[in-house]
Amino acid sequence: MSNATFYREMREKTDPLWEAIFHHPFVKGIGDGALSRDRF
């Protein structure tokens, strides 16, 4: 298995988790500055 094939396979298997993490309201609030300090 080549490195590219391994990477592609791992990315496909973990993509749902990756997307869930980066679209979580807490993470989005950090990114756009909308999360208040008392939430930390």
C-alpha cells in the first residue's frame, strides 16, 4: 500500500468525525469570535 493510498483510506474513514469536530458549535464559536470567555 502506498502512502497516498493509506492517507486516502484513513481520510475517508475519519472524515465524518473530522467534519463533526470542525462544525461543532463550540469550535465554530472560537473560530468566529462569538464564544464568550465564560464558556472556556
